[in-house]
Amino acid sequence: MNKKVMPGYKFGRYTVLYPDKCRKHHWICECLCGTVKSVREDHIFDGRIISCGCHKDENTSARLRTHGKSKTALYRTYKHIIGRCCCETDTAFPRYGGRGIAICDEWRNDFLSFYDWAIKNGYKPSLTIDRIDNNASYSPHNCRWVGWDVQANNKRNNHFIEHNGIRLTVSQWAHKLDMNPKILDNRLRRGWSEERALTQPLRIR
């Protein structure tokens, strides 16, 4: 049966008002929230559009209000990730979104998806989210919850030293050798070779 658009016709949260004189096959429609938009005639019947977007926003807000997670530390972490990856005005954007680091659609479009992953993968307020591959994006397959020491060793600007077939950061070598990281770092800054910096015995006073 062929349907015909007429003023007063309702679809989703919209009500058809009158034809759009500026756009062929478009109708001016009013959403329940009061927003007025021009909608293509074929979209009125195919179910592609049911609101101006307020329906999705309301559902998202309702979901967050239901369990009160919008004020949690985990939600703040989530918003920080989106900011550094997607917002050009974020101070961290040049180091993340600016160099191609993104957040997967699964998380970007649904906080609860991120929340569920976090809880199932050992989230604790004392831990921080870390990307296993520092050049890849935020996603379930590339993220983990770790302590600050692990994340510090995963920074892309870390100084790595390979010795006797083992490759570790300066802080990791210091820990392995029971040495103060500042001592090892100072040795390297003074121009010592990596081998000497690692093997020279500490002076005993």
C-alpha cells in the first residue's frame, strides 16, 4: 500500500508540518523536543529517522543515571580518553589523536561497553589504563589495567638498553641490578657507555 505524506502525519517522535519549499521531496517536521528539521520524504517511511537525535541522547543519559556511573572515577577515565583522542582543544590531543591514536567505535559509542570490559579485566581505582602497543588505539585487544610503574616503562620516549640479550628500560635495569635509577641515569648522562653504566660496581664509602 502506497503511503502519502500529509501535514499531521506522525512518525517516530516527529510530526509532519508542511512541505519544504526550498528542498524538493523534503518536509518540515517537528520533533517532540521542539526541534524543527527538514526531512527527506523517503526517510519518513523507512524508519531510518525517528527523532532529531534527542531520543538517543535521552536513552544514554537514562542509562547513566540508572546506575550512577557518570560520577565515577572510571567514567572520568573514559572521558579523558575520548578527550585526548577526539578533541583537538584537549591539551593531550597532539600526543594522542594528533598522531593517529583513536578509541574504538565499540567504546566511543557506548560507555557501558567500556565499563563492562574494565570490570572483567581487573579494573581497580589504584590502576591506570595502558595501551600494550603504544602506537595503536584504545580497544579491548590493546588495553590493560596496570600500576603506574608498568605504564611508565611503556612510554614511547623511554630509554631502552640491550645487554646480554636482554632489553629493558633504565628503570627496569636499575631494579634488576638493585641500583638507584638516578645513579644509572646520571652515568648515562655523563657519557658512560651502556655496558659500563650497567656493570661498574657502586662505590662503597
